[in-house]
Amino acid sequence: MKKYTYKESEVEWLGEIPEHWETKRLFNICDFIRGNSGFEKNDLLSEGKYVALQYGKTYKVEEVNEEFQYYVNEKFYKSSQIVNYGDVIFVSTSETMEDLGHSVFYNRNDIGLIGGEQILLKPNKNILDGKYLFYASKVFGSGLNKFATGIKVFRFDVYDLKTIYISLPKPKEQKAIAEYLDKATARIDRIIAIKKEQLVSIEETYISLRHKLITQGKNHTEFVSYDDDFLKKVPKSWKKWKLRYLLKLKNGKLIKNDELVDDGEFPVYGGNGIMAHTDKYNYENELIILGRVGAKCGNVHYTNQKIWVSDNAIAVRSSINYGYTYHLLNVLKLNRLASETAQPLLVGNNVKKLYVAIPTVKEQEEIVEYLDNYTEKLEKTKANLKSQIETLQAYRKNLIHECVTGKKQVTSAIKNQVYA
């Protein structure tokens, strides 16, 4: 096959494109529909007549296919909001720049209804293949943040999207590129999924190991059982305690916004760890911090420095090994003690009521040392897997860019079944 020759596209995100390709503005090759269907989360059904493309669900997927099981019935039907196979949906509003411009391919033969905070593109199928448009959107979509308005919620308008130019090979070549990318990205995605499963597996193995060590120790042969979910089976030599005799808990203190300093010397701990920095502290030396308010209440953190514990957290002083206390409180899963309200709250007195079994000081130190060494190796393995995932994701992104801008000639690859 003859190799491409190139010309300047005069479009920034495209750069040079093959000589025989065109550039077209999206406005001239797509119809645009602004989503305004008024269905919310509680309107969604597991079965229904129309696929409900509700904003909160679509931004989490790349493709709406048969696995997407959200529906609404006739009362939400609007002929102006219909989504068909080959259409592309854009997220036009987001709390993060990363999600703004996220695109989704509609890969179903039934009818969908577009939800609010989204823009639907219906390509002119005589000129533009929908799947090719979808892959092109993965490149130009990331540049839509230049149109973003807002402070806490970012958005762009349908008029901004209409100004975008894309490269346009002939329809047959568009389909070939889309076919190639379907196969290539599917292969990459499978590898990424395997590595993510490995991350989950090694984390689950660690959690299981820690639970066993904290509840049963190492190399014990004699055990006793108690009528307690946590103390089902503990070494006979361990001593049973109520936590109120081992720990001192105290709610943190409010820190004002004007006391937070970007380059402050001391970290401010909230419910999910370090949330800011300041120039003053209210605790020093070894300390355990528990999340007190919100979805993260019950989270456990350890520090050995001067810090400020905010009113969203609980400061914990321990009479036993702090490393052991950290692991013990994690295993206890304190989030289960939180109030079942719109704003969950962890109360220190409820933590103090729990019973635990504690080994000797020496065994506490041995368990902590074992877990520290295991954690060090674990973190290296996790970092390596995460690095591999990031490399694969970058390769995937670059591959799409090269294909839809013509830097990679793929028609022959399709013919010869070479996918990456």
C-alpha cells in the first residue's frame, strides 16, 4: 500500500494530516442536540422502554451498550431528545476539568433519551462514521476545557463544540480506522483490567493477612472464643480489654480558613488525612487520627509530628504500641459505628465500648514489624503495577491520536490483522 504524504491542516490539535484527508467543522457534518430531559436518579428503572442516558451514569462509561441497564418509561419521551446507534454524547458540565468533555458512544439499536448537562452529536452518516467521530472526540474533547466557565462547576456550551474542526478521511477509511482502534484498544483495556484486578487482589490479601495477625497473632496453638464478632477466636495468652482503658479520644478543634497557609509548617488533619497546612499545632509526637464526620468517618491515620487535628477528626492517644493501635483500629472497621444519617458521625464513646484482645508488648512489636516489612514490599509492587497501567493508558491515548490525525496509517493493518 502506498504510504501517506502529508499536508498542514492549519488546525492546532491535528497538525499535519494525510494529503487526501479533509478538515471539516463539526457544525457542518453533525446535528447538535442539547440535553434537557428531566429525569433524576430515582426515575431510573432496571427495565423500561427507553434507555435513560442520565448524566450521573453516562460520564462513568465509554460506551452505552447492552450492559448499560438504566431505563425510563413513556412519560419522559421527547422526540427531540432521541439517541440512536452511532451517536456520540458529550458531558458538558462537570465538577472537575478531567471529566469535562468526556464522550460516550451509543452502541445500541434501541432508542435512548439524552439527559441534561450533556450535548448529543448526530453525525451525517453519509460523510462521518459515528465510531470514528467517537475516537476523534477522545483527542479534541480534552481541549474543550479551554472554553470552560465556572469556578466550582465547569461547563462549555454547544456553540463551543460547533467550532471544532476534525480530520476527515473517506468513509471507508474512517470505518477501517475505527475497526482497528476497536481491536487495539480492547486488547490494551484487557491488559489494564488484569493489572487493576491484580491491585485489588494484593490489597485484599494484605487486608486478610492483617486481620488474621491482629486477631490471632502468629504461631499460636491455643485459642479461646467470646460471644463477640471481633473476638470469635483469639490466642489464649492474649488479654481482653475494653478500648476505653487503652485509648484516650478527643475531638479535634475548628481551624478558621484564614489560619490555613499554603506553605504552613504543620499539616491539618481532617477525616481523610491531610487537608491543608497551617502555622500552629495542637498535637505533637505519636498520634492516631480518626475521621469523625462524613463518608470518611472511621478512617485511621498515624502521625509522629506536630499537627493540627481539625473538628472533622478525633485525636487518639494510646497506652499500647502506636503501630499496633493503627492496625487494630483499621481491622475494627470503625465506619460501621457511624450514625446512619445524611452526614454520618463517629462518636468517640462508641469506639471506647468495643472489646479487643491484646498480645504482649513484644508480640505487638513483632506483628507491627512484620506488617511494616510486608507493607513496604506491597507498596513497591503496587507502585510498579500503577506505573504499568499509566504507561498503557498513555499508549492507548497516543495510539488514538496517531490514528485519527493520520500519523499512523492503519488501513493495511486492518487488512493484515495487525492490531497494535
